[in-house]
Amino acid sequence: MKVINLHQEEHETIRLAVENNRQAQQMIYTRFSPKMLSVCRQYIKDLHDAEDLMITAFMKVFTNLKHFEYKGSFEGWIRRIMINECLSYIRAKKKVSFLEDEYYQEDSFNNIESNFSVDDIQFLIDALPEGYKMIFNLYAIEGYKHQEIANMLGISESTSKSQLHHARKMLQEQINKLKNYSNGTE
């Protein structure tokens, strides 16, 4: 039985893609595009805009592939490019505003028990104001720390924390409304 080193295959595919091998580029795109569309969709409400951004970001992936240093995961490197492309798009559209340095406190939003579908939750996240949505996604979904978010967005760490607090509060209120509606109590 022959053992195939998956990392070696990935390295070879990346090497070929750097040399503009279209088949290698297609392999990378085919492998990662479903996940990356999902990443873009988390930040961009309109599916067509999310698809356009994903394709633009993949062009940046292929243009900058020679700079990938094989430190960390290749998927993580692509994901960061996708997120940065989405953030740039949102900034360019000026659809985002942040409430500066409001008081916040930690809440217990993380322990939501529900029978809601992923589409239901995505719908609720999409309904958030852009600033809340962006920080919620970066923190709760992508796992960035508040200091990293602050640096990425050019805001203070406390602004990031307060925006997350407001986003969680707003989501919790919407989830409670949905629960009450589905239980017939509202």
C-alpha cells in the first residue's frame, strides 16, 4: 500500500499554479471556491455580489500565489484574502459605521439553543447593520481577537467590543422573536 503525502500534492499544485498552469489553478479554484463563497457570503448579503468578490479575490490569490510561504494552511491564506476583499468592498461602498467606544459587557449569547436552520441564522446576521455584522463575523465566525479586528478596520479595541456586544444583543432579540413566533406566543 502506497501512502500519498497530501501536503506534497498541495505544494506541487501550488508550484504549477504559480507557473500559470491553468489546470492547477482550476484544481485550486474547484477545491476552495465553495468554502470561499460561503466566507464572502457571510459579509456580503447579495449572492451575486459575493460571487463577484470571490472571483476577484481568486484573481488576487493567483496573482500573489508566488508570495505564499507555506506557513500555516493554504486554505487560511486564501480565506484571509477573501475577507480582506469583502472588507475593502464594504469600505468602498461606505456601508459601514461604528459607534465609538460605547460601554459594553460580556453577555451569554454564545449558548443559544435553537432548531433554526443555517439559513435562518444567516438571514438574522444579514439583517444586522454593516458594522455590527462585520465585527460579529470577524470575531464569532472567523475567530479574530478584538485587537486584530481593531487593526484591520482602523478602530479602537473598545469599539470592536461594543459593536460585538450590540450585534449579539440584536441577534438575541431577533432569535427570541423567532422562537416566540414559532411557539405561537407572538
